[in-house]
Amino acid sequence: MERHDVETLVSLVSRTQHELLGTQDVTRFMALKEELLETLEQAKTALAHHEELANLWRGLELNLTMFQSRIRSAEADVIAAAAAAAPPPPPIPPTISDLIDSLTNEAQKLPLRRLMMRHAEDQLYLAGYEAASPGRGDVEGTFTVLGSVRKGTRESYNVKWYRLNAKPTSFWCSCPDHKFNSAKKNMMCKHICFLVARVARILDTGFFESKQFTAEQHAAFAAIVQNAAIFADGSRERERLATAAAGYAAAAAAATAGLEAARDTFRVCRKPVTAEDMCPICYDVMEDTECLNCPTCSNNVHRECMEVWLERNSTCVYCRSDVWRRWR
């Protein structure tokens, strides 16, 4: 390469630098940045074999070192300006009903509508969770979701929750609806909808269109799993609830004293049910429905849901006390 060619290359670097600092278009900025880096690489390769032109490279290198901080600052400004000019993301629907209205996929609306129904055949119950070994495989854990009784047997399905971006979708379910319709109709079954929309309260239209959690949604779902009473370690949960239920200790002690004689002990309201209280099994409101109360930790739960829970378990859904053997 002749000196004239090298000087032309150096001049191109200088012009690209000035244009880079002058543009406000983020796409053009990134293209110019790549062009500048490519040109510099060409200059470095060309000058590496010309001792007599080494001074040109040293000057170019010094110029680039001083210019880098300006590039970083300009890049941050351009990206910030583009973000400020971009339209705001659509608001998250506040309710499942609003989520249904925001979706365009009619097939996906159906399982969400079934979540809102109170029909016995559509009722779902969260019955368990088994975490996968950390760092092994693509699965975070597996949920057990129970449904209605059909032909004398209660429906039971496993829902796998995958690690972030490990699979094209965040969940897999063992139910027939997922097997035959998830890909065909680009939808999620009611069991997955139950976990996402009812249990975790994630009502983002984007998730129900992509079927893939964002990093923020994945972290939020993980927090739900970690903190929900049904998934907690029994001993830790008993300790936590013992503190939370301190105000009801006297009532609990009085009720427990007569436990041997009466099933009505579980109907004693030691802790008032509020509009915000959610059943830890079906994740629906507990107000205006028949509830039972644990004599050990004083927490409430739907009677119907607790009876479904006791089909497979013999302890409290909250504190893991075996006092519920008395109810069975």
C-alpha cells in the first residue's frame, strides 16, 4: 500500500468520526460505528508492514484513544434520544377480562375465559411443585395441577417450567389440549394460563402472544414460587406463620383444646377473611365462600379446595401441620 492510499484511509477515518458524532439516528450511528471499526482494522493491517508509515498509525491510534470516550458518550445520548422518542409500551391489562379483550388469538381467549368461570368442571387446584436440581437440564421445576373428577378420577397434569430461553416457550403441559393445540393454534392450555394469569398475576399481552417470559417476568414468577406457602419448606413456613399468627394464638389454643371432640374446630374463624385474601390452592378470592381455618396457624382456605388438597396430602397447605388428619 502506497503512502497516498494510507493517507486516504486515515482521512476516511476522520470523516467517519465527524459524521458519527453528528448523527441522531440510532441505526445510522451503529452502522457508522461498525464502519469506523472496520476501517481502523484495515488501516492497522496495512500499516503493520510499513515501518516508514509507523508514525501515521501511532497518530491514528492516539486519535482513536482520545475519541473513544466521545463515542461512548454520543452513543448513550443517541440511544437515550431514540428511547424518549419511541412510543410507550402498551399498558398491562389489570384483569384477566381485560387481558382477554386485548388478545387477537381467539383460541387463546377460550382457556382464559374458562379461568373466570365458576363451573365445577373448570375449577383448577395447585397441588404441588418439585424443583429441578440447580444448573441441571432445561427445567426449573414441575407443577402438579388438579382439575375436576371425571369417571371417578380427578384429573391431574404436570406443567414443566423451563429455564429462561432454554426452550421456544416457557412452559409445557402434559394435558391433551397442550399436546394437540399448542403449536397448531399457537395457544397455551388452561393449566399454564392458571399458573401465569391466576397464580402469578402476569397479565402481559406480549407473553400470551410469544409464550416466552422476559427476564423480568421469569424473575417475578420465580419470586412467586419461592414465596408461595404451597411451595415453601414446611419447617421454615411454620416458623414464619407462627410469628404472623401471634395475634390469634389465644383463639387457636382454645380451639385446639376441643379438637378431639369436634370437626367444627376447623370452621372457627380465628382470622377474618378480607377482600384481598386469596386461596393458596385455587388462587381465587375467599370472601363470600365457605372457608376452613387451620387450628395450628389460623390461616383460611376454601373448604372445597382443602378437601381436594387432602386427597393427596395430610398436612396444612400453609404450615404443614398434620392437624388436618382430624378433618379427614
